[in-house]
Amino acid sequence: TGHVHPADALLKLRASIPMSCTLILDEAYVDFAPEMAVGWRMPNTVQIRTLSKAYGTAGLRVGYWISEEQWVDKGDQLRTQYGISNLSVHIAEALVRDPAYS
């Protein structure tokens, strides 16, 4: 939505919906406000992030999600076979491993 919601509001939202429903949080800008990252505190929640904003790599088209292990296989099912290039994958891996860059 492009709106920043306080952590307590997100925690209340998670508590208000059944645990059988997965809460998906768009955290594309969380690198600029790390205190807003609350997904890791909430079960059955998926955080979607991108390298485009904080790393300045929009052309790579690399995104990722953070979740409980049960969602890893689901992500593999949703991901397209040819989603991003091998070059993008290698650059993204190098970026996240280099603390000086972030």
C-alpha cells in the first residue's frame, strides 16, 4: 500500500486473523527503517523483500522472502523456472555477502 504501519499494529493484525491464514508483508523499504521489520516475530507470516531499493539494483529484478521453513517449498512452487538470470543470482549473492556494500 505504500504506507508504513507501526509494529504494534502489525502484531495486532496478525492476532486478529486465524492462524490458518498466512500474512504476507511487503517489506521492500524495510532496509531504510529496520525497526519496522516485525515478521520474524510472527508465526505464519511471510516477509517479501527486494534488493532493488537498498542495494540500488533494480535492473537485477531480485527479490526474496523470509519465512518459517514450512513456506520454502511453497516458494519454490510459485517461483518461475526462468525468473532471473544466473548473472543476477551471482551478483545478488555477492552483494548480500559483502558487509561493506550494504
